[in-house]
Amino acid sequence: MPEEIIFLVEEAPEGGYIARALGYSIFTEGDTWDELKVMVQDAVHCHFEEEEQPRVVRLHQVREEVMAV
């Protein structure tokens, strides 16, 4: 049973956010940050049995920006 699970969150090219769990086959997306948090919780509940649920879910947002110099 993992104590915590970390999701890598990126802005989706078409808008909204995508989240991938590190070390687990869990992927979800949401149109807003609040919707993404709900979708992540739902995905974790679907992936793990009740007694195996991690106690903490950490969202790590990555933002990439390209600038001309």
C-alpha cells in the first residue's frame, strides 16, 4: 500500500489539464483545476481497493514555456 501517490500534471494542448501517476497506470484529465482534482480522486479510488488507498495524493504541476530570444 503506497503512503502517497504523485501525479504529474500538465496543461493540455487543447485546454484543461492532464495528469499521470508516477509508477502507476493511472491517467485522467479535467477542463479546470477543480475538475482535475475530482477526476484524480475518482481515478485513485477506481485503481486501488479500499484498504490499499494511498493516504496522500500529490499533484505536481509542470509548465513548459518556449520563448524566442
